[in-house]
Amino acid sequence: MKNTKEIMLLQKQIEKLNADDFDLGAWKAGTIILLERLFGSENQKIDQIENIRYDQSSWALRQAKGSTNMMEMCKAQGREILHIAIDELENFGLSNNQSDTTSSPFTTVIVQALERELKISQYREVIALIKADKKIADKQKELIEKLNDFGHNCVENMLASILLAEETKVNL
């Protein structure tokens, strides 16, 4: 498995979510530093971690009562974001890793377009389909159907994001 060290670091951050003395602010700060080192400071996962909030307003506490508490919801969000980061490393590698010849700025642009446009569950579906042991033609047909089912101009938005990214601009 490639990027084993990086994946282990992300898994350690996931494990910290279960600590008895868990501190959300400290965890977020450490996670952001790690994600910046692995994926760059402009990565969408960093924004997602920064947006995890422990809301103690009375409305939020009433909403959370009976199902799960707010801190558990924060931890679940963090856990899911880091699982996506691990999936990305396993499937695409590190874009800035000089020893990984399969990585490229273009790969980063594609991953960012997927992250920007898809929900976490949709992103995972797409990655699972890409990894599936099927013929390319079958995967292509299924991927097109899946992306069209996601709706809201998903394909057009991803394509525009890819074409307009600094790394892929065509010099005319």
C-alpha cells in the first residue's frame, strides 16, 4: 500500500476522536496542520475541518437531544472527512510527493472538483466505482449514470472547475 506513513498519521487523528480528554479545538488545529502538509493549504478538507463547530445554543442542544450529542456529531464529521482523505491517498496518492510518479497537479484538480461538487457519500460511491473490478466500458456507463443521478448540474460544474483550474488552463 502506498502512502502508508501518511495514512497512519490520519488514522492516529481518527483515534484521537475517541480519547477521554478529547479537545475539539486542539484536534482541529492538529488535523489542519497535517492536512495542509499532505494536501496543501487550499484543500477543501481543511475548510471542512475548520467548519466543524460545537454549537451550544439552546436550539442546537434541543435538536441534538434524544439522538446524539453535539460533540459526537462533530467527531463523526471529522472522522468522515479523514476517511475521505485516506481514500484519496489510497487511490490517487500525494500530489506533491516527488517519488510518486502517478501523482500530478491534474490529479489534485480532479479530486478537488469531486470534493467541491459531491457529498461525502457520493464521493465514496464514485471512488468505489473507479476501484471496482469491472470492464472500463461498464464502469464508464455506470459512472455516467451515477453522476447524472447526482443532479444539480454536477457534471457541468466539475468539468468547469477542472478546466478553469490554474494547473489545467490551456494557453490560447
